[in-house]
Amino acid sequence: MSTDSAQETDRLSAVEGHDAEALAWGFASHLRYTLGVNRYTASMHDRFMSLAYTVRDRLINQWMESQRLHYDKGAKRVYYLSLEFLMGRALANNVINMGLDGAVDKSMATLGYNWEDICEYEVDAGLGNGGLGRLAACFLDSMATLDIPAYGYGLRYDYGIFRQIIENGYQVEQPDYWLRRGNPWEIERHDITVPVHFGGKVVAGKRNGRSQARWVETQPVLGVAYDTPIVGYGGRTVNTLRLWSTRAAEEFDFQDFNKGDYVEAVRSKVTAENLTKVLYPNDKLFLGKELRLKQQYLFVACSLHDILRRFKKLGKPWEEFPDMAAIQLNDTHPSLAIPELMRLLVDREGVDWDLAWDITVRTMGHTNHNLMPEALE
């Protein structure tokens, strides 16, 4: 073996190692080479980020192995669609589920830190309001623990659940920009970008002698995937939470910019990115209702596009789609997935209506949490 190859093997062994010494080296390496600080200039948040990256290095190995195993076995996957995922803090959960708590405790102690204190500097991923979002997070954790191949799908809100402060004895809600200092657990997938269309009109036509509807003159936005690994207890299976963030199809209008109309030049960008700006906008006004409906369509359109893309790579007939995918709708928010799957099968894939409906019925499941009027949209 050449010297370069031996060094690469040693480097990979250190990255993959779960012992305290390897974790300490990984921590120090991320402080210096990922964050650009040293032990004299690092803040406690820097130390949290470095430890998170060190744990993520080990998590990603098992994540890739889980995906390879599911693909090789041709496993049926559960796709859990939810507009809320109240995941909370991930560092301690990942360390415990992977069985690294002893090694992490020892490695940080040798460097003069308490890893539980470092965990306190993680910001909650507040992508939900309460029970519904916490239930979704627990389902993801449980499916990974039970070795069930699964994806969670939702939206990557810039501002999650509100931040609460008390002023003069009263609760005051403030926006919680939980992404302001970065999220070490997510990986942006630039190559997984889905065009989603709004507005426009439907034109009836024919294709290969069959009726076909075309959706034209739309206002497109782009959904960009962000992946977070979800590890079950014991660390055997690592599933994926895929959240969608929006981008404008065109960043800005160059003609308006040259004319000096700088606000109009970026209007499409602002409008597109508003779709994933805030968790659950106030729907007392019509614009709030419209934005919430657009959010719901955005996330089911992106998610179904991704699910169908994955199935089509297998080269199987559409009749076998329910044998490879179980799509669970968490409450009423993802209910647009049902007509959207029909649209994709009939208009995009040329599947007969009756077969498309049979596929939809056998694929979709629905969880209804209560019967209150405000929960039935």
C-alpha cells in the first residue's frame, strides 16, 4: 500500500472510530478546519457545532449503509407527510441512540468540557406548534428504532414556533429564527430541486389518442431538499427527514434592476421564499389562508414528485407502486396529496383513471387526530 493510501485509510478509520480518542480528534479537527477557530477563540456555540459535526460524521456512515441496504433489498418504504416536525434538540438524542454517550463523555472530559453543558447551546428545531409535530417526530424516531425504512417529508420553515418572553406579567410572542447560526445536522441537496406551479390555467388536449390536460401559464417556484438523518435507538437504522425550502425560479428581473426599480426586480424572489418563511401564518385574513394553502400544496407536490422519482428508477409497472410505498398523511394538512397523486398519475404518467384511483387508495393512509372544527379545514 502506498503512503498516501495508508494515510487515507488511517484518516477514514479515525473518522469512523467511536472511541474517545477518535472523537476528541474529530472535535478538535472540526473546530479548526470547519469553523476556523481554536481553543482560545472558540465560543460555547462553536464547541456545540464542532461536537455536532463530529457525531454527524459517524451518523452519516450508518445513514448511507441504511440507504444502501434498503435499496438492495427492494424494501417498501413508509413516507410520512406532515406540516409539523417538532424535533427538538438532536445532539443528545443522536449520541444516546448511537450508544456514544460513554465515549463522548470521556472525550470531552479529557478536553476539559462537560458534553451535557455543550448540549445546552443547541437551538430547538421548532418546526411545529405542539402535539401534532411532536407526534410526527416520535413516529420518525420509532420507525428507525424498529428498522422500518422511512422518509419524513415537511417544510423547512425559517421561523418556527414562536419564542416566548414575559413582559409586565404577560406573554409576548416573538419570531424565532432558529437557523440564524446554522444547522449542523442538515445537508442541502442542490441536485434535488422540484419545480412547483401555481396559478395559470388548464388546457384540454390529446396525447396518443387519449385526453390529456395541460397546466400552462403558471407561476413556478422551486422546492429545494434539505436532508436530516434520523437515527433509531441502537443505531442500526438511520432514516431521512427531507424538508423543502423554496427558491424563486428567477432570482431577480434584470430589466427592472437596470431601470432602477430594485423592489420590483426581486419581487418574485421574495414571494417565493415567503412560502417557507413562517410556520403556520395567521389565517384570519384571506392572504393568510392563501399562503397556508400554498404551503400545503408546495410540500405535497415536492414530496410526491420525489416519491414517484424514486419509484420510477426501479423500472417497475405502476400497478406495483403500492407494494413499494405507503404514504401516511398526518392530519388534514397533506390532504392535497390525494388529488395531486391522481393528477401526476393521469396527466403526467398517462395512467388510466380507474387504475390511478386504485393505486391512490391502496397507497394513501390518513391519521385524524380530533374532530374539532378548526382541525378539519
